[in-house]
Amino acid sequence: MAPKKKDEPGFSRRSFLKTVGAGGVAAGVLGPASTAEGQNVKAIGPAASPIQLNVNGKFHRLEVEPRVTLLDALRTRLNITGPKRVCDRGSCGACTVILDGRTVYSCSMLAIEAQGKVIRTAEGLTEGTVLHSVQRAFCDHDGLMCGFCTPGFVTAAVALLEKNPKPTRQEARKALDGNICRCGTYPRVLEAALNPKSAAGVKRG
Amino acid sequence: MKSFAYVNAAGEKEAVAALGPERGRFLPLAGGMDLLALMKDYIAQPDRLVNVKGLDRAIARTPDGGLRIGAAVTLTQLAESAEARRMYPAMTDAAAEVGTPQIRNVGTVGGNINQRPRCWYFRNEEFPCLKKGGSTCYAVDGENQYHAIFGDGPCHIVHPSSLAVPSVALNAKFRVVGPTGERVVDAGEYFQMPDRNLFGETVLAPNELLTHVMLPPPGAARTATYEVRFKQSHDWPLAFASVALSMSGDTVRGARVVMGAVAPIPWRSPAAEAALTGKRLTEEAAMTAADAAVQGAKPMTLNSYKVQIARTAVKRAIMKAAGLKTV
């Protein structure tokens, strides 16, 4: 189950949806494992089963059906909403997370498959109120318009720079070409990705 | 998507044991990029997924000097392998251009080769097309701008895999395991036309798995893949070609020329191969071979433009392999 959130007194659309969702899931828990007919195979589900996810350095225990994607587990169960659900088909990049150091589309991976992996989202980049140097660069270079693609672009840029701290323009373009921005602010996203150190560590209130 | 049970197979034996003989009921899950999208659209509705990421994920030299690529090797891993790039640029160039970085980071060699067609009628729940057991190929009278320009149907998909084409050009062998043991299939025999196999695209039985792609020693062969794309990422090529040329000096001793995205299987062109054999590698020889490659093309109502694109892809793949400028 998701860890208890401290100080969450208000009632929001999100917490309402979460409550409704949790009821549905609880009703689906019938027992974790079943053995297939005639075969000595250990099958999990289709009912919800316990899994553990390591997200942003914290372990979360939750129960999900095998069909729940990593994206939906993060957003609707763990309230980690940096990864966005847009196309849900691995075509837009808004759901990008860093998994064991590589970018992946969290909409196109099952939560149950992500066990044992180190998962990082945009939330994990910020330390308190101090933005990551890449997040800071997105502000400084105006790397966003509506902002919906931004967490995906930021995580993709962070994954690139952790592997290749001084990418060429061409390398950066290639590394970021799995993300789409409908507003079309690509030149500034690229500038941000190429200039991450511009104002690292500046406090934002 | 419909609910299903999940088996995390430790290796190929467990994976095969968890699959079954009934088509579509138990499906292997590799990177999941193709399969989960099919399931979200209810095109695939398995009762069980068998995670096969526990298959071999190594790229290893074979005793004869070739390369053995595990089915669970990711496309990123293949594209970044210096050894594979040195030995078979046709293969690594194709891997490097698949989809997007996120897709290549999880997409596997086995998954890429066994992915299902991109035909929008096949992918759309509303169209009960031939491949889904219906009675009509909607592409014939419909939107067929990305469909096949070779083959006689009755289904007019193009094969979606980027690695299938260089695999055939490089004369790869595929190791397949099933409930009764293993077999080795030539890449050129692995893919099946729709008149032989309408509901699948390969010889793989529902309870078999592709475990390895084995590439023969490259010798003095020069290989290349050239893709023509509408978009530079997030897309499949409009047409592409992989070539493998065995050389003596600058004369072609033998050639394998295979086109992609033009037919329901990787489309080998014996005519183009014959046109190259015995010739010096020049732009003119490449042009002649490219002309031969598209002889006999039968475009549909909206895709005759693909004939010229396929021709260009063949010409440029040959020139790329020869180290000549492609544009």
C-alpha cells in the first residue's frame, strides 16, 4: 500500500479519484498467486498482488493487478504525478521516467516489471525547494510553454547529461527526440539541455 | 486492457513451459512497446503474459568468428556495441534508428523481430480485417499509402521490423526453442507471406521463442542499411534497404540486397544481387542494381511513390556499404 501522506487535509479531485480507485482495487484482491492448469508455472494475478517499487530513493509497497502500468501506479497509487499520461502508447514522451539510468516510457511498462529497478521522476530531481540544474535551465531558457511535456523533457535531459555531460547539439537532439512538445518550444528545450549549469543551486521560494 | 496473469520466467525453459499452443492466449512479453499498445487497443487479449526479459541478454563472439546476439539484448545495447558496429554496421545502423531513445532502451532484439504489423486497419479495433479473422483487407480500397508494393496479398502489410531486414541480408540464423527442444531457422526462411500464414508473420509457433540471432563471420563483407523516413524519430521508415557485399578488391563477388517496409516480409531481390555480382562498385552499378530491385513492384492505389523511395534506398545502401557518398 502507498505510504501515508502527512498533512493532506484538503479534498481535491485527485484524492477523490484515488479513493474511488482504491475501493475498486480492494474488491479485486482475491489472492496473490495461482498455478496454471496442468503446468508447474507460478503465475501472478490477474487479481492484485503486492509489489514494491523504488521511486526517488524511497521504497513503496502497493498491490496492483499485473495489467497496471508503471505510469498509472505512480500517478494514481503513489501520487507521483510528474510523469504525465498523454498518449498512453509510447508515442509522446510525457510519461518519461529514468529507470536504472535509462529513460523509459512508464506508460508502456507494467508496474510489476519495474520491481527491483531504480526509478526516478522529476519529483526526485528537486531537493526541497532547490531545483536541479536542468530544471533551473528550463526556467532560465524559457524551455516550456504550457508545461505539460516538461517533466518528461527534464528527465530525458537529466538522463542524457548524466551519461554525457557535454553533449553536442546533435547528440542532445537525438537524445531528446523521444519527447514531443505540442507548443513547439523545441529550440529552447535544446538550449536548456545544453546549458544546465547556468544557475545551478539557486533557491526558488 | 483486459486483465491477465503474469509469469516472470527466469530463463528460456521456464518461459516456454509457461506458453501454450493456442495462438494469442499466452504471449511473451519482452520490452512491451508493441504488445502493451496492442493490448490497450484490445487487438491482443492474452490470458497470460510471460516476461521473457530473462532470456539471454549478451552479445558474444562465436567460435567461428561470428556474433551471437541474445533475444533480450536491448536495441540501445546493440546500437552501442562497438564490436557489433565494427562487424555488422547494417545491423547496428538499423537498431540505432528504431523509434526513440525510450523505445530502444527497453525494446529488445527478439521483440523487434517479432513485433506485429503497423497496418492501421490491423491496429484498429473497428476493422475486422483478414489478419484478425475477417474477410476483407481494407487496405485494398482504402488508405494504403504505407502498405506493400510487393507481394500478392491477400493481406498487404509491410513487415514492421528494422532488424529483420539486415538479418536476412547478413544471412543470420535464428535459434528457436519450443516444448520439444530447439531448432535453427535461416532468417530468410523465418518470415512468412500472408498466403502461407495469415495470423502471424513468422514460422514461430505460439509456444516457441526466438532466443538468439546468430550472425556469420563477416569476412571481407561490407554491409549497410539505408532508411528513408518521413520523420527522423518516432516513426517507421517509408522504405529501406540492407545490403551485404562480399568483395574481392573493389569487385563484388557476391551480394545480398534486401528491402524493408515494402512487403509483408523482408523482400530480397535476386535481380539486384545478380546486377551487382562481378561489377566494380560505382554509383552506376548501384543505380543499375536499384533499378533491378524495384522491377516487378505492384504498387497499390496510393503508394506508387514508394517504388522510387525503395529504389533510392537500395542505391544509397549500396553506396554507403561501398563507402561512397550517398547524397
